[in-house]
Amino acid sequence: MNTPETLPGHLLLFSQTAWDHGLTIGEMQRVMREFNVWYSSLLSKGLLANGFPLSVERTRITGNGVLDGPFPETKETVGGYLELKTDDPDEALAIARSCPLLGAGVALELRRPVRECPVFRRVMEAIAAHEDQEQSAASLFSDTGAAALPAVSKPSAEPAAA
């Protein structure tokens, strides 16, 4: 299976976003100040394409219906994202590692956008392999195939001559 073609940039996903629980007001102020400096620095360097926090209200849509959250089985929730304007994985990692929210308990995940969905690609490859197998099997029995079934004679209604 080939690796899907990556698109420019990286996504920085924020999870475990209840970082403020258990902090004093002073600690919260410090973290917010550090984050704002970090964020402003990325903006001024032209390293941010866009990004948004995400609402805590969620709706899950499945083949069985629509459910409004919260969902107790969800251990981690994506609380927001930043789209970084760097193709360099080392630079993206350095940006992520420098985020002051890490020290407050937020988890970050770096992801590359890709041109096509890896699951769709896997499905299409499986379908193509299946169709190739069917074509190969069918060619065994075609006029142009390398092998052909032996001719089968029909039983005759007339008795055989002795």
C-alpha cells in the first residue's frame, strides 16, 4: 500500500483540555499569558494558517441515528486545533513542544493532512485486488485465456452402437 500524498502544513490538535482544573488563579493567569505570547509569536512569524477552539457540545451521527453528547466513553476530546504553515516535520514538532499548555496537562497531536482518505484508499485497493482475482479466474475460462475447460460432451439419447 502506498502512503497517501501529503498536503502542505500540519494540524496541531489539542486534547485533555481541562487543564485549568486544580490550578490557582495565579497559575491560570501565567499559563494564559505564556500561551498568548506563544500564539502571537506563531502569528507574527506567519506560521499559522488558521485554528479554532471547538465547542464542548457534540453531536454524534451514525448509521443508527443522531446522539447529542457528552459521551461518557470518550476518554479524550479534541478541544481545538491550529493549522500550521510548515511542511517541515521537525519544525512542526518544535512548535508543538514549545506550547506552554503542555506544562498544564494539555496533550497535543501533530497530523499531516493527506490528499485522500487512507481508509478509502485501503478499500479501493481491496476492491481492485478482488476484481483482478475475478478477472484472472474468468480469463481461465475465456476463449482468449491461457487455459480452457475441456469440452464436455452431452449424453446422447441414442444407445451406443455395439
